[in-house]
Amino acid sequence: MSNEEEILAKLRDAIVNLDIDAVQKAAKEAIEARIPAYKAVINGMAKGMVSVWQKYESGEYFLAELIMAGETMKEGMAILEPHLKTGDIKSAGKVVIGTVRGDLHDIGKNVVVTLLKAANFDVVDLGVDVSPEQFVEAVKKHKPDIVAMSALLTTTMIEMESVIKGLKEAGLRDKVKVIIGGAPITQEYAEKIGADAAAVDAVEGVRICSEWMKGEK
């Protein structure tokens, strides 16, 4: 195993083991070893986050571990983030993101925000409990390429359709791509409400956004 592979594995394992000290140490090692910060995030910490989600889905981890993994990733990002936009890397695109009205869950959204930033997107995070009107105003103000919506409850996912209707009424729908995500979300639901895509997890969501932007350039 090369030194780079070893450090990336340390970053991954630190997330899986919910070890803040280890992730901080490995992030510093990555910088010292001149591993690109983006690679440290995507091939290290993000892979750890995928493993954490799998453990959560299989019942091995619970919500507390999920939250702790998010916090662990945040600490690693605090070290890596200043190095993400060094050089002459151009912005990959702009994303307006938020958890829809009536829903206060932000763990998944926060992971997506972190990974989008790592992939060099400009991110406008509207937070949680975001109304359709707030989404529309944000699109008018920030002129993003993509609108991303999150919902963890079946009772709040209907708000996603309200946002899309609001964008249509404002004449903005054809100016942005719309991606949705969250536990109850399916590709079928995305098609039903007129979204462009549904993401099963944060990593796939960022991959879809990146592919859209590459296709548009």
C-alpha cells in the first residue's frame, strides 16, 4: 500500500470509527503528503461516510452514530477546506440547497453540502424548513445551475412538488436542474413531480450534479 493509499484509508476509517482525533491527524497528513484535498475528501472521508450510511441502513449504526459521523467529517473538512480551491480551479457550478418546509432534518443535506463544496461547487445553503417562496427567491437572487431539495418524511416530501410549481410560475424552471433526495424519495417520485433526478445518497447526488455541469460545458 502506497503512502497516499494509507492516508486515504486512515481518513475513511476515522469516519467509520467516529474518531475526530484520527480524522484531524489524517487530514493533516494528507496535506503534508501533498495529496489533493479533493481526493482526500472523495476517496477518503466520503467513502467512510458511505460505509456509515450502509451500517445505518443495516441497523448496525443508529441516528446517534450518523450524527457523530457527520460531526467527524466536519472536523476533517475544517482542515481540508482551505486547500480545496487552491490554484486556478474554476467553480464547477452553483447549487441552491435546502430541506423543504415542515422538515427539520439536516444531516443528509449537510453531507451533500460538504461534498458539493469539495467538488468545487458554490453552495447556497438555505437550511431547513424552507418554503417554496424562499426557494424561488433564492433562485432569482443567486441564479444557480441546480436546485437541490431534501426531505426525510413522507409528510414533507409533497413540498418538493410545490417548489417545482413555484419555479414554473416564476418562469424559472427551465433555467435550473432540480435534484431531490432523502429517505422516502424515489426516481419514480422525481419523475411524477417533474424533478430531473433523485439521489439515493449524498455521493450519488454530487456525482449527478457534476455530470450535469460537465455536460453543459
